[in-house]
Amino acid sequence: MSAAPYPGDMAAETIDPAAVEQVTGLAEGARRAARQLALLPRTAKDEALQAIADALVDATDEIVVANAEDLQRGRDSGLSDGLLDRLTLDERRIAAIAQAVREIAALPDPVGEVVRGSTLANGLQIRQMRVPMGVVGMIYEARPNVTVDAANLALKSGNAVILRGGSAAASSNRALVGVMRKALAAQDIDANSVCLLDGGGHDAARALMTARGLVDLVIPRGGAKLIQTVVTESTVPVIETGIGVNHVYVDAGANLDLAESIVVNAKAQRPSVCNAAETLLVHEAVADAFLPKVLAALGAAGVVVHAGPELEEHAEAAGAAYALSSDEDFRTEWYSLDMSVRTVPDLDAALDHIRRFGTQHTEVIVTEDRAAARRFTSEVDAAVVMVNASSRFTDGGEFGFGAEIGISTQKLHARGPMALPELTTTKWVVEGDGQIRT
């Protein structure tokens, strides 16, 4: 009796053979490079990262010109202001990207770290050690900084990476990957440590997702549609980085001045990223005192408020731009200066709302009531739960991890900001002196 076809084989039957061939070639090169990377000492990896950082700064003009091509295509195709902001690279942002690479170089190397170990009664010495994943596929959208973050986190953790960026950032990604590959080659490191899967349309992405045996892990980063597609179609193991429909709940026991500052920062400081707040929940007990203040502050920051008719009077009095809301608004990750607002009668109602509409990314409570804070942190199911702090702090750099490869909202292997340790797996090393099992 013949064996049933492997799921990846069945998926490959519907993919353009040219795309499969392209991915296979990249993956085979990446696997060879991964073997070299896994054996590199920290000093060699750190020197390579420093060389990449220097090369990015030196190539600023080249990268900006390539990015301008993407921005023009984006404007011509009607890309939103929020997405254009995520796409933009300038001298300041490139310098910040290069600095993030240097910060990765300064971080401890997770490879070889002993997670746990012991000597058994029979004399066997066992150690669980961190080792690289191997080849990581990264599928993401219009954020070219992710190209650099993903490549260098992979390098530091001993992994080769195949990058599949969105078409909106195609020119920027080609320039960035070209700079990094040249810098690696100059350090005598296989340039195939960083590969760009360019062109090929959806079939190329599907070929990457189904390259089981060649690719060890796929990480999607982007909007809900992209993430769901990768999760449902991939035969390669996936770490899901979820969207951020994040809430700030202002409790009855909140310091209202502090709450105003947190809400405005969480929404308006950079609205186009996944750790921005999308929904404000306000306890009815403080609504009359707080809403005029916060809606005026949000209005001054250019935020459009999406709320029910019960908030219309407050919004008009505060001079805030206002639109009537629907349940769909509360499911929306705006990526823009828009915010859904609702009053709730109590903490239970706030928790119910978050359970219904939250995406398990980041949830915030503002309160001086320790009992309310304890309930919130205990009962909210999210990768990050904050008390009296902006959701914008959900970030690998802000947590002290260096750049991140994404915010994992799943519960297996990794959750929250994914940095170097999350890009490793483990192996058990067992040493004996002739023990046999009886």
C-alpha cells in the first residue's frame, strides 16, 4: 500500500513550478549558510553585525533613492498615510535601524546557553542547550525596517533567513538586502545567510510556506489577512505574530491626568504600529470628568473618535472629530489616527469587551486601585498586560531585548516580543562513561 501524500506535497501541486524552484534554490543555499552560522563564535557574528550597521549608514543615499520608488508607487496606488509612514525610510530612520543592529551585536549570544542540566544518579551528565532553528522564513508587509531587524536577529541567533517582504517595499528591500549581503561576504560569511525571495507573486510565498524539510520555521508579520493566510496554508511550523487591537481601560480608580497622558501617547505617538491603542474604554463613574479632557486632547492630536451616540455630546463639546461606531469598528486595527471609544459600567464589562474584541496582543488598565489592577492582570488573556503605562512599550527594544522579529500572540514556544532566545530551539547533550540501560 502506497503512503499518503505529505500535505506539503499536495500544496506544491497547485503552486507554479518556477516559484517552487526559486524557493528550493534559495532554501538550499540558506541551509548551507546555516551550517556555517551555527558554528560561528560570538565575536565573528558581532563583527559581522557591526559591519552591516556601518554599511547601512554608508549606503543611506542609495537606500533613500530606492525607498522613494516605493513611496511613489504607494501614492500612485492609493496607499494610506499610515502605511506610507510605515514604508518611509529617511536618514534618521536608517541611522536608527543601524543603531538597532549595533544593539543586537551588544546583546548576549543565546547559542550554547545551558537552559538546565543535572547529573543523574547513574552518573550521566545531561544539559539542555540553546541551538539555532536553522532556516527561518519571514513573510511580512510594508515595513522595510523589518528586513534589517529580521536578518540581524537571525544572524545573531545563528540562523539563516529567507525574507519575503511585501511588494510595496520591493525596491527598499532589494537595496537593504544587497547592502547586508555585501557586508557579510566582506566578513567571509556566506551571503546566503540573508536571502530575499523577490517576485513570483503569491505562489512564491506559498512555496516558502510549504518548503517543509528545507525551511524550519515561518514567521508572518503584518495584517490579519496575511497572518491568517500563513497560519492556515503553511506546512512549515509557524509562530503567529498577531494584530494589535489593543485597549486602554480607564478605571473608576484612575488618576485622570495620568490616564489622559497614557491614552494620547498610546494612540497618537505612532498610530501606524501594532502596539498603538485602538480602543478606549472608560468607566461610567469617571466618564463625565474624564471624557471632555481626553477627547479634547485626542482631538488636538488629530484623532477621529469612533463612538456611540451617547458620546456625541462629549465629542462635540471637546471639539473632537467624531464618527458613529459599529461593532466592526471595535474589531479594527486602524493603523491611523482613529480610535474607538466606549463607556462601560464596571471592570467586568471592560473585561468582557476585551475578551470579545481583543487580539491577545497588549491590554492596559489605568487605575490606582490595586485590587482592580490585580484582577485585570490576572483575567486578561494577552501577551502583554500593562498597569499605568502606554501600550507603546510592547516592543523588544523597550523591553531591553534589542530589535524584535515580531510580537507573538500565540501560546506555544514564544509569546510577546520575540528576540534572540525565541529564535532558538534546544537540544539535549548527554555525556557518560559507558553507562548502559538495564
